[in-house]
Amino acid sequence: MPIDPTAQVHPSAVVDEGASLGPGCRIGPFSVVGPKVVLGRGVVVKSHAVITGLTEIGEETVIFPFANIGDIPQDLKFKGEETRLVVGARNRIREGVTMNTGTQGGGGITRVGDDCLFMTGAHVGHDAQVGNRVIMANNAALAGHCIIEDDVIIGGLSGIHQFVRIGRGAIIGAVTMVANDVIPNGLVQGPRGVLDGLNLVGLKRRGVARTDISALRAAYQELAQGEGAFAERARRLFDDSDSAYVREMAEFILGESDRSFLTPR
């Protein structure tokens, strides 16, 4: 696909002739765009950034200096197979962010949704699946194969273990290591992350009804103190609750996972 005539490329930038630049794209000085890169309408690549690999960037995304987007996975099992990175629309990818393509063994694609903010030094590992409106603060890192659902916030200097799932609306405090799955709307904090409640501030900001928040709080108490195993408590919540938010949380717990759960303390 050609470079759109309305795209602007600084004379010092290197844009391979195989690259595709949509209408209104702007490529800043000393940036590099590889031969298999597709940039959507209005994408801005500021100075000294590298976009490489089989990478697709959605419209109006802005990539800041020294970001490295679409390079090969940091995985010794990777043998050069052709894998992909797909980034959605209107993302803000700040200075020094790294995002890697997938691996054959992990499905072959790393995917990022729309309207996310990746602050300075954040890392998205191979085969990660990141939802919409996710915020990763400075130097937060996702290992390979993580699933991060919509509206998640990950605090600065936090690390997410490979294969971990983080449910919609959860918040991870700064300087936290998360080694197990996190329920939707969960609040996790501490050097070795523990589930310490619900993200009540996030729920209120998103306009969730008070009745649903009350139902979630009651469900959390049931998960923390109810009878039976953790999965049994989740099954009861799924079967008995009328709240879509409670059922979403229970369904997440009952879904397939390669990790165990952070449970209420």
C-alpha cells in the first residue's frame, strides 16, 4: 500500500518503501518505519521512534520519542516466525514504551485496544491482549500472554506475571507484583500484590449505579468470608445475583485460566 500524499515525512526519517501511511500521518525527525508497518489515518510518530515488524497502528494514535513498537518478542523460543502487533485507535504511547509482536506458540499476535495511555517506559510483552481505555503508568510491565480487560489501571513500576488475567475496571497500585488473576473491579496493592477490596473510585467515575456498587460490595464479602471453596462461592454468586456486574465478576472467576486467583484477605 502506498504512502498517502497528505502524509508528512521529515527528511531525516527513514520510511521503507513497503510501509503504508494513511491520510494525515506525520513522521518526525530520525524516526524509522519498517517495510511491513501500516499506520492509520492521522497517526503521529514523533522524533527518534522505531516502528517495525508486521505492525498495524490505528488512527490518531500518537507515538512519542524513543518508543520501540513491533520488535521481536523477548522470548528465547522465538525462531523468527512472522507474528503481528495490532494497536487500536487514539492511543497515547509515551517516551521509551516497548511493545513486542506475538509468538507462534502464543497465538501469533499481540493486541492493544483503543484509547489507552502507556506512560514513559511501559512494556507490553508478546501475545498480551490489552483492552480499551487501559492506563499503564511509568515503567509498568506486562509479561507475555497477559490479558488486560477494559478500563484497567496499572500503577507505576508494577509488574504483571505471564498468563495473568486482570478483569475489567481493576486497579493495580504502584510498585506491585501481580502473580495471579485479579477479579473485575478489584483493588490490588502491596509489594507482593494482594486483593484488598474493590476499585470503588473507578466504579463511581464510570457512573455505575449505587445498587450495583452495593451488590458488588456484598459479593466481595461473600467471596472473602462465604462457605466453601473460592470457586464454589463464585458459582453461587453467578447463579443467585441479579446484578450484571456481580455476574461478570463471578463468570471471570469461573473462566479458564493458567493462573490461580488473588483472593480477598
